Amino acid sequence: MSAASQELLRLLATKSFRLGDFKLSSGASSDYYVDCRTTTLDAKGARLTGHAKLKSNMVPGSASRAFARKVRQW
């Protein structure tokens, strides 16, 4: 796992993961809740999320790989 992925996971754990009693929209109950919005809307979290998403789409020969090369050139 890359350093960026580890940092994103740490941010998710500290900003987005909550323990408690939660009633889900389905009506079910849960003793934990993960609200990723608090991480993805954070400046550092948004950058790390974008990096992880871009890296996950980089399949050899794909359009996203070509896009990633262009982004790096900027």
C-alpha cells in the first residue's frame, strides 16, 4: 500500500469513522458509521482521494492512463 493510500486510510479512520448507535436509511441499526464526506470534503482528503482514484484507474493502454500522463505534464 502506498504512503498516500495509508494517509487516506488514516484520515478516513479519524475523520469519517464513528462508533455509536446509528439508525440507517434502510431502517436497520448499526454500531458504527462511516461518513466519507467528512474526508473527501477536507482539502487533504480530497487530494488523497483523487490520487487514489486516478491510480486505481491506471490500466495499461487505457484513456485514464493517457489522461494521467497529461496531468503530470502540467
